[in-house]
Amino acid sequence: MENLNPKQAAFVREYIVDFNATAAAGRAGYSPRTAKSQGQRLLTNVDIQTAIKRHTDAATTASIMEYAEACEILTSVARGNVGDYLDTDGSIDLDRIKQHCPQSVQGIDVTTQVDRDGNVSHITKFRLADRVRALERLAKLRGWDQPARIQTEDVTPPQYDLSRLNNDELAAFEALLSRVTP
């Protein structure tokens, strides 16, 4: 933002927060009375437009998942196993969920129960994401479910000149064709 003065640079930083030119102008230090017109005017400045685009492009690139990351997540979901999240006594270990593969866990429900004696117990249940759906999506992304394509040479049906056949030969040819074609 080297071509911008400090107020303009502040406007750009504020504008990409909520894309509201009036609010951004006010937060950047422009007069509240003229913030609307200043915001509109600032958006027409080519250097400001360039700075906004550069910031939004960088933010978009950083926030959008890449193909490899999507494949890694789907793979970890597909490999998710209930046993990965249980202690040796069979209870759910929430720390293991955080460390191992949190994207495999679709939901955690904690129910509190109080018995007749006033003893409180917590029942924790969790649901894993659908492994089959993760595998199907991964197969689709990776192209595993595409039919194999076999490269063949140009197969053009032969051309026959039937004009030289007599009526009996044509009838025999038609009879032969009717047996081999549906």
C-alpha cells in the first residue's frame, strides 16, 4: 500500500473487515458526517481498488482448501475408527479426539444423569462421520470410480458395395444381417 496515504491505507484495512465503505471510512478517521461520500469516493481510487483486491485475493487464497488438503481430510475421516478415541477402560478420551482426527467426529453428546441417591454421572456419546461417504467422495475426487478408458485403434465398419449383388445374394446377405444384429 505504498501509494496510499495513512488514512487511505487505514480505509483499505477497515474496508476488508466488512466491505462497508461508510463504516470503513468512519473507522479510518474520516468525518462521520462525510463518511458515506468519502467511502464512495475512496472506492473509485485505482490504488485503493488495487490494494483491496490484493488483500482479498491473499485472504481468499489462504482460506480456501487445496485439493491435497481435501484429500487428506477425507482420508483421515475414512480411516476414523472408534477405537482410536477410547481409553483402555473403554471410556471416550476427548484429548485423543483433539489430537488424532477431530474431523472424523461428527458430534459429541454429553448427558447428565442424577440417580435416586443424588449421584451425578455424565454419559458421553460421539458419532463418527460416515466413512463410506468419505471414501466415495475421495474416490470421486481422485477419479478412482471412473471407468477405465481403453485406447483402441480407429474401428470403422467396413464398407461393402452391394450394387453388384443379384437379388438372391442380397436376400442371403439380409438374412445373415438379421441373425447378427438386434
